[in-house]
Amino acid sequence: MSGSGRLVLVSFNVTEVSDTGIDVINILPQITGVTGYIGGQVVQSFLEAGYRVRGYNKLQGLVAHFTSTANVHFVSGNLEFVRVDDLVKGEFTDALRDVHAVIHVASPLPGRTGPDETIAAAVEGTLNVLRQAQRLGIKKFVVTGSTSALYDHAPGKPSPALSGLAFTEKDWGAGSREGITAHAAQPFYVYASSKYLAEKAVWEFARAHPELDVSTVLPSFVYGPYSKSFPYPASYAALQGGTNAFPYAILKGKRPPVLAPWVTDVRDVAKAHVRALELASLADGVDVEERRFIVSGGNLTWKEAARYLGQALPTHLASGITDPEELSELSGVPSVLDTSRAREVLGIEFIDPKKTLEECLLSLVSVEEGWATNLSKSE
């Protein structure tokens, strides 16, 4: 496929009108990052809501994945892919033809790229997508942000996430290109600062183009099952790049890193993108940042999680769970994330964090079976 070529692969049996009364069959959202953990669930949620979906794809292997009978879970004709190799500098106007909205999920994970590449992908990549879509008259955008943009991550200082605070969408942290360069050896600092800079750039762009309707979805640490139809981690090593590696460590009797105990179900993140797309435009004079949405199911420490999972999982799995008493205490009082806006405006009823981690691990057990199969085939 060429950079602007299009290949229709698979899709989902749809209804023509969503629960909100929107004529979804006539709306085509373009979704970036579809091969990622969050992106796969976002695509699935849009398809299940009845939308046609166009996804950006730069992985040739995804075509083989979807043409494999075992991996096709969508069964009509509403999902298509466009080959786009470079979101940062590429020109992909043709890929945006006939699109009504852009859902920008793609973003580098902590430690996967160097600081310069991370900034470029997060900031310039986001702006490149927005600019090209805006020039074509596309007005509706939903961008995946992060709660890491809400507070300062200055190295050597107590974490605001463990300072007993309450964060809302009005909060902003800090970040700069100079700071990223100075702390290039700290992957999470680089990631958090890049998400801060990217979201700031989004809102600056939105203010410069008041005809646009922009929302940002800000999840905390994201866990939960993998999409039924998109690639999951192909190996244990591949799992280590994502947040699901943390509860997996507990399943295997190990100790995950000490983090703020914020748990967001990936399915709630996906649902928030759909609901944000379906919102009516803001009234004139309303601050555009009223469309920032914190998405989080609540707080659950690793100790609390281990106690619950030891009771909830089947015996053959629970027997290997890390002893809760062996898990480290938090270094401070957990801060909380105020999700009232997402509940009230988007109508989201968040999945309980305990169920999120339970279903995450049950999903990972199935993923493990695939690892064993792949290993036996390679031997």
C-alpha cells in the first residue's frame, strides 16, 4: 500500500443510530494509534457503537492479522485502514478525505524512544494531524492526553500524586523541551513532560481556530483486557513496555513499581473517546478547556489489589499472587482524581478498579497461551 492508499479489511455489524441519537452510520472518524493497547479498544468501541472507522496503520503485519480467520471478530464492512508511515512530517491529506472527525490516540510510550523523538511524536505529530485535518474542513477532534499533564514531575521533589491532593481538569503541571533534555535519562519524566507539551499545543491550536470542537481525554494508569481483534503483546518482553506488566508482576509473585494507585479501565478510556465525539459544540464564550476530561476508576493500592485478587481469581492462579505484606507501602498519601466532569458530561459509570485488574489478569492468562504457542512454533 502507498502512503495514501486504502485497504478495506473488516468491520462490525452496526446499527444506524447511537444511544445518543446520532446518525452514526454517516459519520466517519479517523483514528490514529490503532495498533496500540488503547487504540485497539478505541476502535472496537466506535465499531460497537455503530460507526464506520478509518484507522491509520504503518504496520504491514496488521493486514495479515486481520485477514487471518482466527483474528477476525468484526463481520461486515465498516473498518478500513490507510497506510501512513510518518505522522510527524508526513503528508496524508488523501487519507483524511471524507473523514468527519479525528481521534488522535497515537503517542510514544515511556522509554520506547529518545527524548527528541518523544517530543516530536507527541507535539509535532499531534499538531501535524490537527493542521492537515483542519485545512480540509474537519472540525471535530478528540485527543488522548494523560493525567500526567495535571501536575509537576520535577525530579528530586515529593510527587504531587502522593501528596494527598485532589486534581481537577483545571490543574496543569509543567514541562519544557529544556527540562526533557536535562532529564533525558528518566523515561517517565520525558513521557509526562511530552504529554503536557502536547496537550498545551492542542489547546493553543483550538484557541487559534475557534471553529473547531476539541476534546482531550486524560486517563491515569491504564489497565484491563486487550481488544478482541487487535494485536496483543507477542511475548513477555513486549508486555514490559505497558502498564499491564504491573498487575502481571503480582500474578507471578513479584513486586511491581510503586506508583500512584490510580486505576483506569482501558474500556472506559475508549468509551470516553466515543462520548466526547458525540458532544454538541460548546456555546460561544465558554472556555475550550471545559472539554478536558479526567478518566479514572478510582484508587487501589497494590496491597489492596493483591488481597482482592488472591480471593477473586481461580485457585490455580491465586496461589501465585504476591503476598500483600511483601508489597511496598506508598511514600505518601495518595492524591485523588476528580472525575465528576466525565461522569456528568460524558455519562460514564466507571468500572471498579478491582474488576479492572481481575479482568486484566484473566486476559493476560489467555495472552500467555499465545506466547507458549509462538515459542513452540519457533523451536
